Amino acid sequence: MNNKNLFGLLEDKLTEHREALRELNSQYGARSADYKQGFEDALNLVNKLSTDLAREISVSAVYDHPPHPHPRSRTYRSEPAEWWIEDTNSDSLKSFIASRSNEIGTVNNGKSAVIVFDLDGTLFDVGHRTLGILKRWMSSPECSHFPKPLIKKIEGIGFNHIGYSLSHAFENAGLDMRNPDVMEVLVTVERFWRKKFFDGETLVEFDAVYTGASEFVWFCKKMGLKIVYLTGRSHKVMHAGTCRQLEKFGFPLEDAELILKLNTVTDDAVFKEEAFRAIAAKHNIVGNFENEYVNIRGMVQCEPRAVHVVVDSQHSGRPVAALPEKVYRIQSFA
Ligand SMILES: [Mg+2]
């Protein structure tokens, strides 16, 4: 029985008991005052439980539909205007990819068929990395220089508060960014975070893999597609860690290509588009997975016949121009 049915039954029972109590109160002398008080206390308790349950149902009901609980939380699903986005699921995508792959053939014009996957926010959930680094800062000597009540509040930051950036996590946890003390601690934590987040070690330590992501990549590999991992991570600092991470979560590595950014100053969208163009020159691109609208736009225009997919995890929200070509969007690989 689900919560809603249970709640309906409870409400019916409560109405019966309220009626019984009213009758009991009208029968003077029929029952002792203690008995009536006991009955009333019990009824009040059930009433309270019923209110709590109603609140719980109303909260979970929000999540029955695409949620917008906080404009900057990780579940925020803003999307660019004037884009042709078709929401779909993992199974349907597999058939679109299979069908596109059959159209092209595994080798065509001397070019092999490939599928491209971004890493952060597409295959890996980096929110755990941010939270892990924040917790590490909490146990650093630097932390002890800040007011205790403020640190107590920061201790309350949990996984569900983590958004696209550290400041989102602070805001989502209810820290007032107009407060200079809060800003001072944020700037300090951010400095620590920046050093760790891109160090090529914390990603192996903390990142989680999205459910079904590895199985999905394997499905593509077994279909005969060459796997290309294309990420804006720094080649110099993060290549070794990225290999270890892919291995850790069982992603296919044999015959796969891993492309990282050589010059980290290059804008992500520019880097991705250029890399994608280079891949398209050597291969037939069957599909492409990204979590950033601003990145995928140039890739779609480079090869509009590929199956382009936005993984709806979190994104920067950077402004992006209209896109008339269709992109798919999935909530999960599972
Ligand atoms: Mg990404």
C-alpha cells in the first residue's frame, strides 16, 4: 500500500474516532474523566502523526513531477529557450543508437563508428568530490580560525545541498551570502576547493558513477562502436587519475580513446567543439553525451546526424543561443 492510500485510510479512521469522542463527551458520567482524557490524548497523537504524514506526502508529491525545489540546487532543470529537446529514457536511446549505427555500419568510407562521452556530470557525479573536499577543509587547521556557530552551519551542508558550485551549496544550506563572515569563509574554502578539485587525486577518491552509466557504455562497445571519452579535465594534471577512475568503475578502456584538455585556459565549449570536429574528421560519430548545453550546441552543429544526448544532471546555466536541431535528454542511464 502506498502512502496516499494509507493516508486515506487513516483519515477515515480518524473521522470515526473523532465522532466516538464527541459521543463519549456527550454521555456525562458514562466514562471517567481520566478515560476521556486518555482517549483525547491518543487521538491528538494520531492527529499529529496524520499531519506529519500529510506533510511527507506533499513533499514527496513534489518529486513525482519535475522538481524545482530551489533555483540553484542540483536538481534544478533549467533549459535554454528555443531548443528542440526530446525527453527520453535509456532503453529508447539504445534503440536510436543501434538504428543510427546500422545506418552507418561499423566501418564506412574507411572511417570507424564511434560514440563520445563527456565525464564530469555525464558519467560521474562530481558532487561527492565537492562535498568530500569541503569535509576535508572542516578538519583542517584553517577552519578553526572562523566563528564556531558559522562552522556549525557549514557542517550541516549535505549532499543534497551541493549544486553546480560551492556557493550554491552554501546558499542551498541556508547560509546568507550577504553576511561578510559567510563570504570570508566561502572565499577561504573555495581556495582550498580549487586546489583539490582539479588535483587528479580527489576525483578518484570521491566521485561516484551515475547508475547504469558503465553498463550503457559497455552496451555501445558491444555494439561495435569505438568509445571516445572527451573531457575538459587537464591532461597534464588529471590524465593518470582519469584512467584510474575509469578503471575503478569498470568502464571499457581497451581500444577506447581518452581526450583531455592540453591547454586549460581554453574555454570548455570551444575545446569540445574543436575536439569533436577532429573526431568527426577521422570517424563516423554515432552518438554524443554531454551535460552542458553550452558545450553540446557546437557539437550538434558539427554532426547533426548523430544521436546527441543531454544528461540532465546539473549544468552551468551559461547563456546559449537557439538550436533548431533535435537533442535527446535523459534523467538516468538506468
Ligand atoms: Mg560535463
